[in-house]
Amino acid sequence: LNGTGNTDTSEDVSVEEPTLPDLSITKTTAAENVKVGDSFDYTITVSNAAGAGDASNVVVKDILPNGLEYVSYNTNYPNKQDYEFNQNGQELTWTFKEITAGASATITLTVKAVNATSEGSDGYTNTAYIEGKEENPGTAPAVHVGNALTLTKTADVQKVNVGEIFSYTLKVKNVSKSDATDVVVEDVLPGSLAFYAE
């Protein structure tokens, strides 16, 4: 009985806590050394652990270093209504409406090298992260980008006699947006020709 003389029939009610998502991210690339003008791929994988809760509105961000330029992307989500993509300069953002427990979202990101990496550096390092979990990003191995140089060689004649002197012109062109240093050009003459210096 309670204080009013009525029987107390209340029962303890247990409230279950909702199961939270458990998200993680990785970023990889097979590229190691490329030249300015080359394109290569990164693979970004966002996983939700099995047994965790479903995740909704998962935001994935990737800020490209200035030496790389966005080209295109593909995901394993065939229906574009299931995610959104936005580009703001070097910042790329994907928002996935849902990643269920035990599932993964995979992004194949294609970029183009537009500037060579500085001398002595390990290369461009690129990181992607899940918004709200910035402390656990996915970082791909560094990619070294070398300058793109072209070499042409022309002769000032088409036909000569034995003993005659003629000239070759070698032209090296840097088609990159950054300076090339310590460029070495080597020309190995065939046995039928001899170097002549005036």
C-alpha cells in the first residue's frame, strides 16, 4: 500500500541505450613516384564496424595539397541519391546518407600532379577524415612528384661527307609549373662521329 491506502503497482522499467556507430577511415595509393602532368588514384574507405549502430549523414573531407589537382571520383554507391559531393577549391566533401553496421563506403579519387615536390621533401602527403573524428584521419603514403622535362635534338644538315663538320641543337624544356634544378643532359655520340670544339 502507498500513503493513500492504494496499492502501488508501478514496476521498474529498463531503458536500453541505442547502439552507436563505430566509424573508421583509411586512405591508400599505389603511386610512389610520378611526374608533373601524371594522374593517379587514391582509395578512401570509410567502414562501420559490425555490431555497431547504423551511421547517418557521414561527412568525409579531403583537402588536397596545392601540388595536386582534383580530376574525378567514383564510389561503391551506385545511386547518387545516397550521397552528395561538393568541391570548394582544394576541399572535397562527400556526405553519405547512411553507412549500415558492417558496411563500407569506398571512394576512388583521381588527382593530377601539377607541381613538383620541393627538393629534399618526401613528397605530397594527403589525408582524409570523418567530420567529428578528425583525430583519427586516414593518411596515404607520400607521393613524390618530379618535374616534367622534354628534350629535342635536331641537326643543321640532312647529309654530310666524311670529314665535314655539322651541328646538333639540343633543347630542354620544362613543362612544369615549378623550377627544375641540377638538370643533367647527356649525349653519347656514335663511333662514326667525333666531337669538334672550335
